[in-house]
Amino acid sequence: RLRTAGYVVEPAYTAGSARAQLRRADALKAKVAVMLGTRELQAGVVALKPLDGRPQTAIARDALLPALAALLRTP
């Protein structure tokens, strides 16, 4: 759904730590990391982690696109 909405997606299917994956996202100049791990799957949410220091939030999976758009519009 993210790609269809026009977002660039770089999946991280590796077993590396979340910290390592966030470093990679930062190196790729990503503005936000969308994380979907075991806990998120069980809870039916995704984690949105802005890479500019703002706090991470968990949102319902079906609210991802509007939440991501709002997050990217907010300075």
C-alpha cells in the first residue's frame, strides 16, 4: 500500500537489530521508519519512528497512510 501511495519503501528483512536497521534508514536519508515486528503484528499496529528525534508512535495498521502523510507534513 505504501508504494501504491507513492512512498519509497526499503524493506529490512534481515535479522539485524532495530538499532542497526534505524542506522541504515538514517544513512538512506529516510525521514520516517515504519516498523512492523512481532509485537506490532500481534497488536495490529505499526510503529512510526521519525528519524528527526520526535517520539515513536504506534498506530492502527489501517490508519498508516493518513498518519504517515500527516507526520511528513509536520515540521
